[in-house]
Amino acid sequence: MSQHSMSLRMAGLSALSSLLPSFTDQGLRTLKRAAGQGLLVRGVWSSGPHSGCPLSCADGVVGATRASRFWLHAPERNRFIQAWDAGVLSGADMAAMVEIEQERREQRAVAPARHRFGRFLPRRPAPRPAQAR
């Protein structure tokens, strides 16, 4: 792999890792399944009812999500699409990145809540039962 291809690949993987947190849980599962079944296409956003760009899986259906969904992340979207369309990323790369994101979500779900400065938030006291008058 050439130096240009390697840097394009790394930029694409970095961009994908910053885009995957915006995917729904179903979108992650759909992307992983589509990558394994060869439903991801290059050069077009969506090419039929059951195939499309990896980012088109974001809401859980291959080819259903519009590119405008990522307007806040346009630079990342563009870097990823450039790497994907150039062929330096594979379906296996997509599946591996999805697994990393799913593990990150699982860890976040079981981790205790933290204050924005890194301190643990105190537990809220249980509500007192109403007393009869």
C-alpha cells in the first residue's frame, strides 16, 4: 500500500470512528450485517432498496439515511467517503469499527455517572414516603 493510500486509510478510519457515535444501535447492527453480506457499495449513496454507502445505515436500514443527516460532521463524512470510494477501507474494517463502538457504548452504560469535571455524582436520596396527617 502506498504512503498516500495508507494516510487516506487512516483518515477514513479516524473519520468513521467520529461518525459512529451518531448511529443508532440498530444502525450499528445493520452496518455490521451489511458489511458481512457485501451490501455496501462504493461511489453512490444508495443503489437500490438493500444496498448503499456505509453511512446510509445510520438509522438502521441500508440506504435509508440521507447524507444531509451528517451536515454537522461534513468534514468527517467527506474524509470517510473519500477513503471508502477509493477502496482503501473494506467491509471487515466497517465490522471491526462497529464492534469497537458497541463495546464503548456497553462500557459507558455500566460506568457510573461523572460530573463534567471528572468527579462522581452523588446518588440522589430516595424520596421520603408521604406521611399521613
